[in-house]
Amino acid sequence: MRAVALLIVLVGVAGGTAAGLAILAQVGTTQPFGNELSDNFVFARTIPFILATGVAFGLLGAALARNAHHTKHGHVRRFSRATVIGHWVITVGFLLALPTGVWQYLGGIIDVSAPVPLYLIYRVHYLGAAIILLSVAYFLTYWWMSGHRELLVPSGQWRHHLRGFAHELPPSLGRMVARIFRLHLGGRAATDGQFTFYETAFSFPTWTFGLGLITVTGLVKALRYVIEVPGPVLWGASTLHVAAMVLLMLKVLDHMRYVFARWPLMVAMTTTWVTDHYARTHFPGWRHRSDKSEAA
């Protein structure tokens, strides 16, 4: 399976590289476009190859993760290497796409010119967007092929996870969430999974919604010169694209607040491991399942 996945990746990378070189060669010729429009065409043309490359690497990640050891002396694997690599790749995409996207809109609102040409800001934004697109395709493929469902709330358990999420919040916020969803907070919901209720009931759904919204609206904006997009649809996509950008910026800040307060989880997103003591203390059900799967 590893050999097949590796072959798929090599074919995908070779095809993507050849397509990229062909597109760049065409761009290098005389075109009746400005820099910004030319970059938009390049980005739109590369989207299929970006997605295909993400799928190829997702297949490789799933193949490599199947035979990975889940425990070592004094530690348990919190994240797979494929998850860690994908996490830091999409982080680079955010670092490139979010600040440049903010400047495109904020610069026009406050009427301030950037110290560099605007087309260079757009170019960096397109590069960041390409990395995010590749990462989204990568994660979707990897999770689908590996069968990883720990971040998804199981069918029929939403109220249980929301109640656990309300318990993890400060009391005033927890009571507000309970009122909104009509939850009974008697007794503390215990997690038996790999992730907290905050992560399953709030963080991951928010990331999913924000990334899905900014991806779809970004594709509409990028393809408007390739296919005809009605004016109202383009206006709606642009508005929702900005809204998704704001949501993701808030989510990045919230994510940093959460993980830096739980430093072992931040370490795990680099090394893939947490200590056995931390796992048993914070995720006893998940740790118990890890023991059984390793014994099997």
C-alpha cells in the first residue's frame, strides 16, 4: 500500500510540476493583462493541480499512518506525523493569506498605500490561498482514507458534547450556552475521546465552517475571469469571503489562547507525543483504548 501511495504521489507531483511549468511559460509570454489579472489567471489555472497534489499527499499520509506505533515508553501518540505536517503547512498558508487579505480590504478603507506594489500583496495572497487549498484537500483525503473520526461528534451525541463544552467554559458563559441550547448542566459530562468537548463541539466545527466558507467564496472570486459569474453572486461571495476571513482571524486567536494554556498539546503538535501521565489525567478513555489497540 505504501508503494502504491508513493507512486501516486510521484505521478501527482510530476504532473503538477509539468502543468505549473507550462502555465508559467505561457504567463512569460506577452499577455494583454496587468500583473494582478495575470496572477489571478495563474491561480485559477493551477487550482485543479493544487487539489490533485493535496489528494495525492493525503493518500500517502494515510498509508504511512496505518503502521505507526501509538505508544512508546512513558508517552502516547497524540497526533500522527501526517497530521503534524499538514497542520504546519496550513499554518504557513494562513500566515501568508490572512495578513495580505486583510490589507487588501483595510488598505482601501483607510486609504493608505502599501510600501510595495499592490500586485505583490495579491501574489502572496494567492500563494497562501494555494497552500490552504492543498492542505484542505490533503486533510480531507487523509481523514477519509485513514478512517479518523475522533473530531466528529457521533450521531445522536450532540447534546452530550454541547453539555460537556458548556462545563469547560467559565460558569457565566457555560450557563449562556446551556440556555441557548436548552441543556441541563446537572453532573459533569466526562470525555472518553481523544479530544475535549471544546474541540469536538466548538473548535473543529468552527474551523470547518470558516475554511469551507472562505474556500468556496475564494474559488468563486478566483474563477470570475474564467467563467461568467453573475454580479449579485460575486458581490455575495466577496462579502462572505471577508466575513470568513474575520471569523478565521478570531479563531486563530482563540486557538492560540487554548493551546498555549495547554502546553503539552502544543508540544504534541510538534513531536506527535504527549506524556502518559498527561494522557491518563486529561483523556483517560482515549488512553485506555490506546492500551487495548497496542496490545491487539
